[in-house]
Amino acid sequence: MKKRKILLLPMLLALLLTGCDKGGESQTSQGGGGTTSQTGGGTTSQGGETSSSTDFFVDNGYTKTKGWPTALIGEFLSRNGITDTIPELSNVNTLYYATSEDPANYDYFSLAIPGSDRSSEYKNKLTGAGYTIKPIDAAFAGVSRNETIGVTLGYLKNYEGAPDALYILFVPNTPDSFGLHLFEEVRGWPTEVITSYLRRVGVAETLPALPNVTKSYYASMMSDGEEMLGVFVPGGDRSEEYGEVLTANGFMSTMGMYFNPEMTIIVFDNYLAKSDYSIIEGTLFIIMASANAE
């Protein structure tokens, strides 16, 4: 199997869920009166005011602003050549935004709006603007009228250290995009979908099912021109349980990844916990397959 960015998708999903920079990596945002450099738990400003290190959103990679950031959203749309619009949520005083430092590699625009739950209100705004929106567990996700924008939104409340807030994420809906807008719901474990994917990439081996799954969500995703499959099972942490299933079926484990004996299938997982400020809760399994084992 070819070497790939096997750690990319879980990191992107962590970003997707709240936009938070939880890894403490340096991030620079431009907007308003100055450039704000953010690293881990503190912030400093050049040409603007010094941000408080006690601000949860700033500490987690956001920049504070007043009102809806129309101009910044316009820049995001323009640099991606997107003509579909992003509707404004009215009566917003203070909000926080984060955007990509490397838009050529992966672009996004994330918003955090503290206060009451306005997810249904904004979902209706999106629908009125021509977006197709569907529920994904406790979140909403969908695409714009011309399917050029993917959007995910959800509300987090009553979590220690985190203010109640609505989180919204926009990404360009390109072949390499990643977001909950890509996922479709299915009853049980998506065995037929997985088998179809394996045959499509020329793999004859099979992947055992995770038992006792009432419903799941799946998405076909691309990375470096190669297809992979994401499967999300809502609820508790099923990582260890599925690891035992894979091991019982001959899979080998190393560094949190599982390989079949033929080395044609790789599976790894990421538990998305509410305590980690995830707007959905459950286990994400990433399945990568190739007929050319290397």
C-alpha cells in the first residue's frame, strides 16, 4: 500500500468539529487592526490589542471580532473562486473566527458564536439561501445551491471550561474536501458500502463488521487522488471493541492502526468525545485500501 497522509483526516475532523487548535500549534490570523499570533494557551498582538489568555476561543485558535465577518468570508469565497454565497446570521455582536494558514493545501472558514442555540435559525437561513441541509447525529451539514460550499454547524453547551456556543464550518466542496456534508446515513454497519469500496479499488479481501450498530454514517473521501472511506458510528467509544474484532480476524496492530495480513487494508479510528468539545459524539473509522501492497 502506498504511503499516505494517514494522520491527516482525524486532525481535520478535530478541526471540523469546533475549529479549535487543540494541539497547541502556532497559528496566525489577519483581520481588523492587526495581526494576532496564537500559540497554545496564550496570545500576543502586533498592531492591535493584547488578547486575554483566559478567553477560551482565543486560546483555542480563534480571533475575536465584532459583528458578522462579511469581508473575511468574502475573501474566503474569492480565493476559492466560489460564487455561491454564505448567508449572514443577524443580530450577532461578538463572534470568533478561524481560517486556514495554508489555503492551497486545505482551506476552511470557521465561526464560533457564543450564546444561545441558534443552530436551527441558521439552518433555516442556509435552506433559504438554497443550501441542502441534513442532520448528522446532533449536528447539521450540507452543501450550497451549486454544491461549491460544504457546511457543518452544531451547538455545544454545558461543558466545563467552554462557553455555550454555535460552531459553523465552511469548506470548499472540492474532490479533496473534508466535512460532515460528505456523510450519508445508513442502517447498521455499512457492509455493502465498504465491500463496494474495496472492490472499486481492486481489493478482494473483506473487512469484518462492527456488531450491534443501529445506524452509522459513511463518506467517500479523497487524499492525494486516492479514495478512502470514512465510517462514523454515533454513541460511545467503540475503538477498542472494533480493534478486538479486527484482531480476531487476523488483522495486525501497530501505532493505533490495523492492517490485514495481505497489507491491502488499513483501518484506524478516532473517538470524538463531547468532553473534547466535539459537536458530535462517536467513533470515526477511516478505511484505506489498495490492491498494491507496499
